[in-house]
Amino acid sequence: MAHKMHTRKARFIFACLLVLFTASSPVVKGTYDSGSQIVRAPTTLKKTQLHFYFHDIISGNNPSSVLVAKPKGTVVEQGNINPFGTVYVFDDPITEGPSAKSKVIGNARGHYTSVSQGSDLTLLLNADFEFTSGRFNGSSISVFSRDPLVVLKEVAVVGGRGKFRMAQGFIILNAVFFNATLGDAILESKPKGTVVEQGNINPFGTVYVFDDPITEGPSAKSKVIGNARGHYTSVSQGSDLTLLLNADFEFTSGRFNGSSISVFSRDPLVVLKEVAVVGGRGKFRMAQGFIILNAVFFNATLGDAILECNATIFH
Ligand SMILES: *[C@@H]1O[C@H](CO)[C@@H](O)[C@H](O)[C@H]1NC(C)=O
Ligand SMILES: *[C@@H]1O[C@H](CO)[C@@H](O)[C@H](O)[C@H]1NC(C)=O
Ligand SMILES: *[C@@H]1O[C@H](CO)[C@@H](O)[C@H](O)[C@H]1NC(C)=O
Ligand SMILES: *[C@@H]1O[C@H](CO)[C@@H](O)[C@H](O)[C@H]1NC(C)=O
Ligand SMILES: *[C@@H]1O[C@H](CO)[C@@H](O)[C@H](O)[C@H]1NC(C)=O
């Protein structure tokens, strides 16, 4: 490595080769149960190749990845930083080159969970990689798959936002630097002492599980047509509050009764935004699409929100 490592800093730097296929499909005007159209499947896909590095720093004074949950009684320590059941939330810089001083071109935000009970350390990776410069500024890809802790590996791209809307692809990850040693500092970096209170309801690393009603209109008294169930994790260490949304929206009436869509991407806490639909069940089996979310009511102090959703689904 060209740059100096601080002591007691465990860094994982990954060289990434990303291959994406995006469909440029016509937009279907979609409101709940207003009919479906047959759209021609795209005959061509755009293939984009990107090369970048991301830095996962789990100890030291300024970690980008913090332990937020572990099974009761499990000891997380030097040499054993990912025992089964541990969950880390991360906000990792994406750079052009392998050095931490290289130009930052985005960030990878999400969480990984240690999911193997065997000796083959394996993480389940849930992340949104957003670019903050160049022609993909503001666009992101949703990465969701197992990540075996080996040097060279592949992870799945299941969706995206912005220019990567409905993207599919894969990333070949190469750990160009890997130090599994853990400093004591990581134990201090747990958001254990984090205070969650009115006005600060989503500090980095907090996880909320939700079961929200879906209604036809903005009023809470409006007809309930389904429910959104899942969890969101606060994944930004900066001032741009951002959640990683993992949810299943199921409809309980109309012709999509019993069918659901899987939503997985970052959710910047701004009024108007886009989240990615990466799959579905029932009539939405294998769906892809996107939801334009409009916060028609949002109380940041309490964290209460009513979101207008215009979902466009290809299935
Ligand atoms: C990993 O980090 C530890 C603690 O800072 C250090 O002693 C060790 O030399 C590092 N190993 C590598 C391969 O850099
Ligand atoms: C990226 O987009 C944001 C929001 O549109 C803008 O504020 C920023 O200047 C852009 N950055 C670059 C490097 O183009
Ligand atoms: C939705 O489907 C469930 C299970 O099939 C059924 O019990 C329920 O009556 C249906 N609801 C509506 C409003 O169609
Ligand atoms: C959603 O669609 C409705 C009806 O087409 C439109 O009035 C509304 O402005 C749209 N909202 C968003 C957030 O796109
Ligand atoms: C948000 O809730 C707080 C606490 O109930 C209240 O004081 C404030 O007026 C609310 N803000 C809005 C915009 O509704």
C-alpha cells in the first residue's frame, strides 16, 4: 500500500470491477390498480463497466464500519471480528485509486451480517453504492448477496437508482488489502452509547423494524390496501441522513391482493426521492421497477412521515 496505515486500524480495501446492464424501457404510468400495459422487452441492454475501490475501516478513531448487533454472550475481539450473528453498519468511501487519499467518487452504505456457522466466514451484504461525481453522480446500485471472505469474489447487483434504474449486474471484488486484526477501539466504536431521542431519532447505525399501513389516500383514515414491512438502517456518518431500506410492500385488496414488491435501496431523507424495486411475489413475481416517494407529511423531530408512492413496476 502506498499510504501509511495508522496503527490499530483494520482496513479492507476492495478493488471493484462492476458490470451493469440497464434497460432503457418506456415508463408506464402507474397508480394503484389502474391497469397494466404490455411493454416490449428491451432488445438491447446497455453495459457499463466501472472500476473503483472502497475502504472498509473497522477500527481506529474514525471507523467507517461499526458493530451494531451481536448474539448475547458472543465476544467480538481481535482476530475474531465477525463471529456468527454479528451485524456491522457501514458508510465506506469509494475512491478512484487504492489509496485512502485518492479522489472520493462515492460511498457504499449498508450493513453486513456474519451468516456462516462453519469455518467459512461469510457475510450477507446489503448495500447501496452511490456515486457522487462524474456522469453517474446521484445514481446508485443495490448490492445484495453473500460475500465469502476470500480475496477474489463476486457479489450480485440486483437494482439501482437514477441512471442505474432497474440495473442488474455483478461486481468482481478483489481485496487488495486485508488486515483482519482488530484494535480495541472497535469496541468503543459500537453505537452502544448512542442516544436516540426526539430530534435525533436516526443516528448512524440505528435499525428500525416497521409494519406500516399502505392506504389509498394521504389520510390515515383512507382505505388500507396493504402494508409495508421491513427494516431500515441509518447508514450515513455525514450530515446527509440516509436510510438503507429493506422492505416488502404487500397489497391486501384489489387484483394484487396477496402480491408484493421487494424494495431495496438507499432512502435519502429528502422530500422527493427514488427507491429501487428489485423483486416481487405473486403477480409481481420477478418484478423490477422503481418508486418515486414524496413525503407529503414529515415531522423530523418525531420521525413520523406519510409518503406518497408512485410505483412503476415491470413484471
Ligand atoms: C494488521 O494490523 C495490526 C495492528 O495494527 C498490525 O500489527 C499488523 O502488522 C497488520 N498486518 C498487516 C498485514 O498489515
Ligand atoms: C453531484 O450532484 C449534486 C446534486 O445534484 C451536486 O450538488 C454536486 O455538485 C454534483 N457533484 C459533482 C462532482 O458533479
Ligand atoms: C385477499 O386475499 C385473502 C386471502 O386469499 C382473502 O382472505 C381476502 O378476503 C382478500 N381480500 C380482498 C379485499 O379481496
Ligand atoms: C404521482 O402520480 C399522481 C397521479 O399521476 C400525480 O398527481 C403525483 O404528482 C405523482 N406524485 C409523485 C411524487 O410523482
Ligand atoms: C413535530 O412534532 C413536534 C412534537 O410533537 C411538534 O412540536 C412540532 O410542531 C411538529 N412539527 C410539525 C412540522 O408538524
